[in-house]
Amino acid sequence: MMKDNILNVETRIQAACDRSGRKRSEVTLIAVSKTKPNEMLQEAYSNGMRHFGENKVQELVQKYEYLHNGFQEDVYWHLIGHLQRNKVKYIIDKAVLIHSVDSMRLAEQIEEEAAKRNLISDILIEVNIADEDTKFGVDGADIFHLIHEMSHLSHIRIRGLMAVAPYVEDPEKNREYFKKLRQLYVDIKTKNVDNICDGSNLDENASHGSKALENFDVLSMGMTGDFEVAIEEGATMVRVGTGIFGERDYSKAV
Ligand SMILES: *Cc1c(COP(=O)(O)O)cnc(C)c1O
């Protein structure tokens, strides 16, 4: 059953890649396992899944321990939900990528915890792409300033952008948002990089600034309802929960 789900998602990812002239290897499938029991993660692993996404710190840590105490060393954990500053310390050495950085204060906390452990933390900046009041994320207009500030943090690598598009029945409705995020990503990556990062020559950290976006290569967008459109618009990571694990039952959440 889960095997069929994964096969179905894989087939659709491949088709979306074919339609848009992209290689399957350009897109990472993240299995969003929130609220699902350890056994289902094990099953997903057995069916080839290696990237898992969780939106709660405690749940990520618990599942991390379960899978890593088994034989699986090659599992990669993504924190995709809102992150509170006081919880950064629990996941800093467990998540390969934090998708949900949306403030300088949070970035500074990640910097501090990463420095303590002498590691470099890969992060994405979450963008509130449809200006929804209910959503976390930075406004598109504020992002350049934020990246400029973050570029001085030497234990953080800004890898790209992430967005949660509105819930819609018709995925075509989200195409404009995926386009918008992709355009923002291209603007940051190419023409505006120098403006964002060079800062002032008097700035003692300026030399780091130019390196801050060297690895800017991730566009995390698209979920069960709209991942094909997201891939057509350039997503390099899609986060699929329901399409792999089935509907979530929040009354039984771990
Ligand atoms: C839950 C969640 C997903 C997956 O949602 P599905 O619609 O079940 O695929 C993706 N991204 C984020 C940030 C989520 O919280």
C-alpha cells in the first residue's frame, strides 16, 4: 500500500520532470512523516525513502533516535515546521536542513548553537509567498535585507528558499506563487548577490559575506496537492506527506 503510494509519487515526479525538461536527480523527495508512527518510517525507508521531514522538534528527535538506533545511517532529517529559538539546540546536529528560518533572531540562535558544536548549519529562508496572515515566513520585500544580515553569520549557510503555498483544490492556482518564489530565488542567486552581500568594505565580516550564498541551490516548494506544478516551476525539493503515508490523524499524533 505505501509501496504503491511511493511508486505513484515517483512516477508523477518523473513525469513532471519530463514535461519541464528536467532531470529526476534535480528533485529531492522529502517524505513528510509528521504524526506517523516509527514503523511507517521504517516501511518508507525499506521502500527507498531517505529524506524525512518533520514539523515538530520533539517528534524529529524521537524518530531520529528510533531510526538511527536501528541500522540506518543514511537517513536525512529536515525540519520543515516553525522553529522556536529555545528548541534549536535539540535539532542543530540532527537536521541536515532547517527549512523554516524566518527571522534574524532565529538565525542568531542557530548561529550560536552551531558555533558551540563547531558545525555549519544549512538553512532555508521561509517566504510567505501568498501574503497569508495565517502563515509563517518572511515577506518577499524583506528578504534581501534579511539575507544581507544573515550573511555575516559564519556558522550558517543559506541554501535557498522555502514556501508553503495556500491550500487549494486546483493546483494550477498555486503556479503563480511557485513562479514568484522561483523568481525571487533567481534574483537572489544571480543579479542581486553582490548588492546583497558585499556590505561595506569597512565591515570586518565583509569577506565572509561574499561566500554566504555560494551554496544557494535549494528551492523547497510543493506538497501532496501541488508538487507536480512546483516541479514544473523549478522546485528542487518537494515535501510529500499524505501522498506517501495517507491522511493524518491528529488525534493520535505522537
Ligand atoms: C505537512 C507538511 C507538508 C506535507 O503536506 P501533505 O499535504 O500531506 O503532503 C509539507 N510541508 C510542510 C511545511 C508541512 O507542514
